Amino acid sequence: MSDNPEELKDIEEIPFIRGNELADEEIKEIEKKFSNLMRVITEDARQLSEYLVAEEHAIGEICNSLEKILSELNLSVVIPEKSVPTVENSKEIILNSQCHLIVVQEDGTVESKSLDKYSPETILAVVWTLIPRLKDEVSAYLRKVSVRLSFLEMIREELKSIQKPFVRSVEKPVGEFREEKAKELFITQ
């Protein structure tokens, strides 16, 4: 949009609507300014359309990823009401492990819907609040899996050692007749 206030002033006055006669030059100048403004609006609208599609795609990916993470961690998080100003009159806000935002209103009513059904502002506020908690939960889960893996590795190594006496090699007995060996002996002589 034009930053020139004079262009806007001329457009806002619209002298020909007030019954003022305009010269052809003045009409062409107003048409030119109007056309420029409309071109800028059209370009911005096209860009806005692209951004909205990209935003919707990003929201879908974010919510799908969060759902997988929260589900794997079996994690529900209480979100402070002040962190989500777009949700009004709430007593409690919870993001559950299925990535549903559960809002308990002050009057006791409960609303639960998928996070991706909320406004982008609400989603951003929830994710912004969730990230530090998610960092802690992922770190705790990492430690848990690390300890589990250490024990499994230790058990695996011990079982390998224990099984050695029980594993017999599959060698052919010394006294067994082998056709290849016999051919070797008789043919070469």
C-alpha cells in the first residue's frame, strides 16, 4: 500500500461524487492513483493467500508432531490461563496426550477439541508454553531409555558369556568317512 498520504487524501475526497466537475487530466490522475492502490491490494491479497495456506500446512504438521510426541510420552500438560489470552473465561486449560486442548470454563463447562481447530494465535501461545515442559519431559525420557538400554546391553553380554559352554561346534567326528577325503587319497596315488 502506498505510504504517500497525498495519494490517500486525493482518493478519500472523491471530488466527482460531491458534484464537482473535474478536468480530464484530474480524472486520469485519480484513476491512476486508484489503479495503483488496487494493484497493491491485489498483490498483498495474493501474498496473504499464500501465507494462509502455508500457515495452515505448518499448523497441521506441528499438531501432528505434537500428537505423536505427547502420545509416546503419555503426557498431558496444564497450561496456565494467562499464557493463552485468546481463551477467555477459563479456569483451567489442559493439553492432553491426544493433542486436544481441554478448556474448563469458570462456569464449569468443558470444551475439548483438537489443538489444530483453534486459532493460530492460540496454537502459538500453547506451543510457546509447552516447549520448556516438553524439553524437560524428553530429557527425562532419554535418561529412562538410556538406563534401560544400559541394563539390556549388560544382560546381553552376560547371556553371551553364559551360553558359551552350551554352544557346541558342529564338527564332523574324526572317525567319520568322508567321500571327498577318500577320493583325494585314492585318486592321487
